[in-house]
Amino acid sequence: MILKRLEILISISNESSQKPVNLTDDDMGNSKQMPSFTFGLSDCGRVREVNQDQFLIADLIKSMLVSATTLELGERVFGHVQGEILLVADGMGGHAAGEQASRLVISHLVHRLLNSVHWFFHGDDGKEDDFVANLQNLMQDANAKILRESAKNAKVRGMGTTLTMAHRIGTRMFVVHAGDSRCYLYRNGAVEQLTTDHTLARQMVEKGGMRPEDESTSRWSNVLWNVLGGNSNDEVVAEARRVDLEEGDLIVLCSDGLHRYVDAEMLAEVLSVTEDPESACRTLVDFANASGGQDNITVVVAKPDLSSSTEHSFFPVADPRLASNR
């Protein structure tokens, strides 16, 4: 029934609208780290003129830049993959401000990760608490960065962004989150939401002041109490959670432009019938657009390959500069 409704909506949308639903990879800002395992799409939607969403899919790999050697190595030698990072950020605060906030937070996180060697060596059981604390501190640092930039420029003052980050090390995944973007786990035909929406509506539900069935349509569902930046000088609350992954699991990160139209039941249905992460992403974005596309739409779907080791090495083809062997 759900898939039938999805097909009808997309069909009607394609027939009646001049704005295409199936955009090119360049239009969507598509990026895929491993073609068959991880895929991400970001779309402006049907109403907004600017896409304030950002996403990132990346492997963390140790490497060495070789300046001179007697060995037949490439100019850069790569070690095994240390981890995988998935990020989704949804900016807010006006046209320029929201886009800048989401770009700033992801670029800042990339810079910090690349320049903090210790990110590569955590993850063992004895240091797990320290590792989670480091991820939370990384989010606090990104929050401070946005607040500093916002204070410098009146045009972007008050800019803010959500941030949902999934850091996978083998079968262990650590999710750190602020805002109302989401991380889901799909397992055995069912979807579990791993993050909490940091909205006033969710707070009211948790305190018994609102029925769960009224949350999605409440005027408070779009009011966030916890984001990076924004109009508050308080520290961001970095929600954290560990998940032990199993073979066949799928990881989904998305902005509210998707989950406002796609509930957990529909998400599970789509993931169960699509052949791969790319097909799942395209189907979900098409459906969100066909349902109205009122906001920017971003989704990342990852299928971790837990059956084989991620510890692979490779040497890029390059002419090394050889030192004299005397």
C-alpha cells in the first residue's frame, strides 16, 4: 500500500509539474564514496531557492607523503581505513546565513579531523568513553566556531545549523547529534530512530503535554531548542549514542526535509525493496518532492560491509623522487 501510494505520487508529480524530480548528479550535489555501499543526495526541493543542507561521506585513512626514498613507493602511501564518517547539516537563519552555517560546520569538522591524529587511534574498548567525549567536544568546538563567525558579521548573526554525525569503526558506530536531522538504523525489515528531535514539540511529548500523534503537525515541531550557533551563547547539547552493527544493517542520515514526509514505516518499506543505497536515496528524494518538497531534502544511505576487513593498503601510481643510495 505504501509503495503504491509512493508510485502514484511520483507519477502525478512528474506529469503535472514543470520542475523535474529526477535531477542530475551535479544538480543534486551527489557524492558517493563506494558506489555499491554508500550514497548521498541533496536537493533544493520545490519551494526553497537556496539549498542550506550539506552532507559528507568519507573514509578516514592514515597516509604518508613521501618526499624522497630509495624504495619504489608512490608520492603518497596510504594505510588501512581507520573509520567512516557520515555527516548531515541543515542550516538556518536566512538565505546566506543558513547556507554558510552548514558549510562552515562541516568544513570545520573536516579540518579538525584531518589535523587531529588521535581521531585515528581511538575506538578500543578501554578508551571508548574518551572517544565519545572527544566527538562531543568536537561538536562543541564547531558550535564555538559558528558563534565567533556570527559575531563578526551582522548579516549572518544568529545563523545556526543542525548536525548529525555517524562515526563507524568496524562494527561499532557512534552517533553524535544536535537538532532535528536524524540518524536511523534499518535492521531485519524495521527502522529504529537513533537520534532525538531537539524540538519543543518533542519535549512536550516527552513531558506528557502533547500526544505523540500530534507532534508532526504541531506548530512547535519546527522550533528547535538545541542547534549549533543560533541566537544562544550556551553550549550545544551533544547527544551521543553507540550502536553495535550487524551484517545487513543500513544506516540512514537525513534532514527534516525528508522525514517530514517519510515516516519510519515508509522508510523501512523503501529500504526493503530498493536494490542499493543509490536507488533508495533517489526514491526517497523523489517521494519527498512529490509530496510537496517544502524544504531542502538531504539523505545519506550506507550499507557497511562488515564481512570483510577494512584494513586495505594501496600505492597510487606516481614517480617517486629517489634519494641517492651511497
